[in-house]
Amino acid sequence: MLFNSLGFLIFFPIVTIAYFLLPHKVRWAFLLAASYFFYMCWNAAYALLLLSSTVVTYAGAIGIDRSRKRSAKKALLAASLTVNLGILFIFKYFEFFTSGLYAVLDRLQISYTPVAYSLLLPVGISFFTFQALGYAIDVYRGDVPVQKHFGKYALFVSFFPQLVAGPIERSRNLLPQFDEIHRFDDRNAVTGLRLMLWGYYKKIVIADTVCVAVNTVYNNITAFDGFAICIATFLFAIQIYCDFSGYSDIARGCARIMGFRLMLNFDHPYFSHSVQEFWRRWHISLSTWFKDYIYIPLGGNRKGKARQYVNLMVTFLVSGLWHGANITFVVWGGIHGLFQIVGQLTRRFRDRCFAWTEKAAVWRRLRGASQMVLTFLLVCFAWIFFRANTMSDAVYAVTHLFDWQSLSAAYLFADLKMVFGTRAEFYRLLATLPPFLLVSVIDRRRPLSRLADRAKPLVRWIAYVAAIIYILLFARADMQDFIYFQF
């Protein structure tokens, strides 16, 4: 069931109304049933995987809590990690691993026939697996108390707003909220509906509009030159942000209406002044997960600079692999790891070189703007590998980025026509993208939610109605799946 489907627009109001009408003591059971129904709308059989991950991590955490020996706790945690990561490996990475092994053995002239089988990737498997494992690790560390109520723990793993594409919630934040008594609050409802409206705007107006041009270029990239590739890459940066943050906004909005508070997952990442800052603002729930459960356990920055750089690179390579069973994702992660290392190595040198900019406000602003532009360009460069269908496509894109025939208006317009296909698509982009960029800039400087709360009721409701009309006018009929469903 997609957020941008008619089914969800029927499902969610029914669930919300029923939730507030039911007694508090049975609400967890109702939400659990609704969450499993929500997940089973994709493939009922794969609900067994969700249940398996839940049972294993629940039993493992109970065992860890009851064990008195450190060795027993480690063994139970290892078993929980092995089972969950094993399921993830089989459904997401087994084919990638066997094909890679076949390529290596073939180069060594060793006969090997890869196992040929294909499994449908369960939607959201990486998200709910990591959420469950985070809980198990937290219990092992003693950071959170064990949850003995199986039903409420199962709801924590399967809570439908954030089940299939995050945010990857921490147990210390979400689990206690299932014990809270939530009463309908009009302020929560307004805030939640506003988040949902903004999320739908980003997804079905912006992301689904720019994806047409992105797919046109990247699905046949050798037919295009540098200008078209640059345009498609910049548009993909907009697409993936609006697609993923749009999902997160809708998820947070749904949860807020029912009284639940999910973590902020995006914080204007393209306004970052460095790649390091970008990762503090992009997919925050996953970034902090890797920091807490991989980077810091590896040693973080506590064991010298060389070890810190190794830890950074390992963390980002694993992050790339998390996103998909394709070498392009691993390279994308490696590029970001390299950006981080180079950034840290050159930080003092850059600070010394540009120390003079601190003498005047105008120079500080100019430096900040240039840092923002450079960071965006670096992130876009890495997006090439993330979006490319194959490594050869990514290499072609990178090696042809500056292969522009000319800068004449005729050439540029001819390329734009190839990218967008029709004038209608180009005009649709002109009608939707500039307003979004303007609103994003305003929201960065002064949060729109705060402006809306301070506005007069009439002005506020006129803005809401205008936004809804705008979405209805420019929403695409051929709605696309959310990009992160494949992860």
C-alpha cells in the first residue's frame, strides 16, 4: 500500500478514527494488526519475514537481559545478528555475492556455475531489520530496558507509518510512546496534516515530475552528452531528496496525527557547507545508526587518525552496500568516505587559507555560499554512481560530463528537448520546480510551520487550500513508487 495511493487515503482515516475510539489498553493490538495489514498489502507471505525478525530479536533481548555472564550475552547478540543479517543477505545480497564470486573465479579460469534463483526483495527489509537490530544492541549495551511485552515490541518493529522507508526509529524514542495515553489533539492534527501536505507536494508534484527527465537520460545514457547528463544529475538530486524526504514527512505527519513523535530524518541537506555536514542532515536516522553501531564500535576517532580514516571508509562502504546489491552503490559510499577523509585532512589548511574572510561579513557570506555550492556539486557527482544502472553507465557519465558540443542557445535547447521529450514536460517543470526552490529557501531561513502558526487563520487556510489545488493541478497521473522502497 503506497502513501500516494487511493487505498492509503481510505486506510489511514479509518485507522486514525478507530485508534482514538478504542480504549487505550487495546490500541497497541489494533495498531499492530493495522501495521501487518499495511505490510501484507504488498506481499502477504513476506509478513513472515517481518515476524521472524521480530521474534528473533525479541527472544534474543530477553535472553540477554536474563543472562548474567558476559559471554552468554555476546553469544545471544551474535545469534540475533546472524539470523537477521542472514535473512537480509539471502533476500538482498545472495545473487550479488554469487555473481561477483563467479566473475572472480572466471578470471582465475576456475569453473563455477552460479546458483540461479530470483527472489522478490521484501519491501522495507533493510529498514525494519536495522531497527530491530538497533534495539537488540541497545539492550546488550544496557542503554535501554528490555521490552517484555511481545505485542508492543512487535508494534515497534512494524509501526506502519515508518515501516517500509523509515525513519529508522530508536527504541528509546518510540517504544515508550506506545504506553502513553493519546487523546485527539487539534494541534497535532494540524501539524501532522501540514507535514503530510508538504510531503505529498514533494513526492507527487516535484519528484514524480523530474523523474521523467532523469529516467530518459539515465536509462539510455550513452545517447546523451555532457549537458544533458548534468541536467539529469541535478534533477536526480532534487528527485531523490523530494522522494525520500517526502516519504519521511508523510510518515511523521501520520504518526503525529495519532499522537506519536517520529524523529526528523532530513534537515535541509543541500544547504550544507561541507559533506560532513550533509551527512548530519541527510537520512539522519540511518547516518546516526551507522555512527552508533558501526563507526564508534570500530573505534571511531579514539585510536588515531589513520584508524579513524579506515573506520570512516568502512562505515561508508557498508552504507553504500546497505542501499543496494550493486557495485555502483558501494562506489557511491566509497566516494563519500573519500570526501570525508579529504575534508578532514585539508581542514586546517583551508581554514588558514581563508582566515581573511572572517574580517568582513560580506566575505563570510561569500565563503559560506561558495562552500554550499561546492558541497552540492560534490554530492551531485556522487549521485551519478547512485543513479546509474551499471558501473559502465556511471563511468560514461563521469567521462562525458564536460563533453559539450557548444554553449549556443540552439544546442542547449536541442538538448533540453531530448531530455524532456515534450514541451509540456518542460513547462510542467518550470511551473513546479522554481516555487519549490523558493519555498525551500524561505523554510531554511524561517521555518514555514512557524510562519503558518503566526499567520492569521484566514491567511493560513487560504494557503492550505491553494497548496491542495496546486497539488491537484500538477500531480502526475502515473504516480511512481518511492525510490527507497527498493532498499
